[in-house]
Amino acid sequence: MRFNRPSFTSHAIPAFTKLSTIVFLSIILLQSCQKNYAPDLSTVEMQLIAEDFVSPIQVVSSHNSERRYVVDQIGKVWVIDRNGYKRPTPFLDISSKLVTLNPAFDERGLLGFVLHPEFKANGRFFVYYQLPPRAGGPIPGGTWNNLSRISEFKVLPEVLRADMSSEKVLLEWDDPQFNHNGGTLVFGHDHYLYISIGDGGGANDAGPGHVDDWYTVNTGGNAQNIEANFFGKILRIDVDAGNPYGIPASNPFVGKPGLDEIFAFGFRNPYRMSFDRAEEHQLIVADAGQVLWEEVNVVNKGGNYGWNVKEGFHCFSTTDSSKELASCPSVDNRGKQLLDPVIEINNWQNPLGGKATTIIGGHVYRGDKIKKWQGKYIFGTFSQTPTTADGELFIATPQFSTGNQWSYEEISLKGHPDNLGYYLRGFGEDDHGEIYLAVSSMPGPQGSTGKVYKLVTAPY
């Protein structure tokens, strides 16, 4: 596999061996889920903010300017101004740069967008997207699937359009499959840029483009190998130092075996993550599972979150991913604990029952409009089956200080008591801590059914 990091001098997503144990755990989790930790959920509703998108995946706030930036997977970013007007010309359009997307379903495209903390002063912003593949590939005579890239752009003086000539490539890597790209870019309270990247795609974290790791019981994989590539990792870089970026000296593998950019590892597809804007600014990452379990993790520096040794709390098998292994290590080859999630929900394929195709990470609510949600973590699922637009929302009670699992329950909105009626593609949070949903009626990047909603107190 070819893995490129520009030189610092360059200009450059789904019969057990221990059935009794699993049933017991599932009953506990179900009982936990059913506890009433968020009363009067039906007093909340979805308020339409903007529509006519293809595949909106993210809503970004612009640092007290009251603008909202809507990220469309097809390569465009749209501005909704303070009056709720969607500007007719995209703020950014890199659709011509993208690898050709499959309209039925695709996990590639424009996946991440974030404004620099000092955006109002410096006009800098960052994107994560997939381009057509370069020559070569993991199989002799074959090709890569795509080229993944992190770039910086600047705005034109009027601050309403991106300067397309200003692109500065920070990172890029050859990607073997179309799926499991992660995709979140977010700045931490430390002003460093955090990047979530999936395990390279396919299934099991195994196959062409997936390297060997220390756990020989399972085939693969990228997520446990900290020296070969960025796959299955959360990265942290300093975009205000170095050329094209700097490495924070406190990153866990600086001066040790492991790529310096890595902040945490052991993820399958950390598609969406966010920082809590209060408490200790914890990083919360939702990691998509394969067949049995979906999970949410509170991520700490240097942490190993278990994939593909584990899926959720359970031992994973690359031989048969529909069955849990009888046992697996609790520590990695460095003696470090494999860290458990704070939330686990059943995948729709789980024989014990489940209705989540993919978990979608959201935000801890820090707004003041929905009082009973204060301090609760809001997240969701893409859908309940792959072919039905019926995503759901959930609300959890964080236990940051104790490290315990988080109790959660489904949110039943006033006008949508059973489900959202859409595929849930992503979330957003504004400067006041209010939460937005990015949804569409299509499972893939096609049509114009994409909408952005705000969660509000009903009636609004």
C-alpha cells in the first residue's frame, strides 16, 4: 500500500458460542435502554431549516456569525445565512475533483468540513474527500479504490466563497476499498485538528490493503497496526505549525514506535465524532459495527478501542463475524487495555434482535431551548434496515466522571413518534449548543430529497 505524508520541506459504514452470556448482557442493556432518563421527549420536534440537497451529511456553525454551512457528500458546501436563506451558489464546490460516486450507496465523497478556530480572522477551513485512485494497488496488476485527501482552503475576501486556487494538501493516502472512510474533521479545545479514518473498508479489517497485526487469531488488520498506515485511527495534527503541518509534542507515539500523527486507534469506521463543549471537552466517537454491535466510545489519548479483536464488548471473529469468539485478549501487544465503549446497541443483523444499520454520532446537548436535554448525548442510526428511510434518534446520560456505561433511550419526536421518516446522515451543532439533523429519503447520493432540520421545543 502506498501511504504518503507530504514532506515538511515540501510545498506541497455492517448459534453464538456463549449464548447465555450474550442473552444476559443484552437483557441488561435493553433494561438500561428502557429507563426513563429523558421525560417529555414528545415535546421536541423537527423544524425545517433548508432543503433541496442531495446527500447532506453535516451542519457546521461559523463562530457566532449565525451562518450554517451544510456539507453535501457530492462535493458541495452550502451557506444558510442568519435570515435562514440558502445562498444559490455553493460556498465550496469540489464535485469535479471527486471519485465517481455510486448513486445507490457510497461512503466516499466530501466527508468532512471544519472551519479554523480563528476562521473569522484568517479565512482558513479544511476538508476531507476522496479522489480517483492513483496507479498501483494492493493486488498485483490491480488498482486502489480511491485517493483520500485532507486539504486546507481559504475564502475569497468577501467570505462567501472558497478560493479554489488556495488548496493546500496536508495528507493523502491510497485507499483499498470504497467504504469505512470515517470522515470527521473537528478542532479540539487545544486548537489541534482531529481526523477520523476507517479501517480501509471491506469486512473484518482483512484482505488486500489490510496489513498484519499482533493478534494472529484474527486475520488483519489495519486498526491494530500503529506503524503501517492511518487506517482505523483518530489523528491529531497542528495546522498552525510546520509545513504542511506540525505534530503535537504530546501525541502518544512521538519518539516511540507508531506513527506520530496517531491520537487513538482500534476503530472500524468512526464516521462521526464530536467534542463536548463543556465538562472536560471529552471526545465522543461513534464507531460503526459489522454484523452484531454498534458502539460509542469516549476517546482518550493513546487509547486502543479494540477493533478487530473486539466488536463492542464482545470478542470478534474474522472467520464468522455472526458469532462471538469464546475469548480474546483484554490487552494489546504493548500491555495496554482494550477499552470498552460507553454505549452498545444491536445491529439490525444481530440474531438477538436489533434495528440499527449504522450508528451516527451526534453531540452532547449544551443549548438552552430544550431544558430537559441539558448535558444529554444525542445520537442516532442511519436506518433500521438498509432499504427503509426510518432512522431513529436516541438520548443518553453521560457518565464521564465514573467511566460507567451510559443509559439511553429512543427519542419519540412529537410529529415523528416512530422514526424520523428519513435516513439520518449526520448532525450539526450551532454556537448556542442547539442541534441539527442532516437527512434524506435516499440511501445513496442521488436525487434532491436532502434536508436540514433543527431540533426545537414543540410547538415551535
